[in-house]
Amino acid sequence: MEQKLSLKRLFELYDEMLRVPHRAEIHRELQDEDDLFLLLVYSEMLGVPNPAFYYTLELYPYIIETFHEWHLRMGMDKSPLQGIRCC
């Protein structure tokens, strides 16, 4: 039993060693995908035509909490939308 636990721990350490150099890159890629998705969802409010606006409108209650971090990451000091006050 003790040998199985140590072998399992060895595999966990090996897996962690492979992930460490790429952790920041993976985080950056996931954040870029998230930013693109939020831009698509908020594009109609920013003045960019969005053919799927009716469907993305249903997502607003779920993503409104992340709007403040998103517009700060995009370089906007204040909220660009009139209907959403977060700052």
C-alpha cells in the first residue's frame, strides 16, 4: 500500500513538473478566449452589429459580474456602456 501511494505521488510530481513552465501561457490563452467571448456578447452595446444579439442577451445576468475586470483589462478606465454602472 505504501509503495502505491509513493508511486502515485511520483506521478503527480512529474505531472506538475511538466505543467509549471506552461501555466502562465495557458492562463493567458484562457483569458484571451474569455475576453473575445465577452467582446462578442457586449458588441451590440458597444455599437458593433451582432447577429446573435438576441441569444447573447440571455447571458448578461451570468457575466455581468466579470464586466468590470474585463473593461479594465481592455484599457477602458470607465464603463463604456450607459446601462451598466460598475465603477
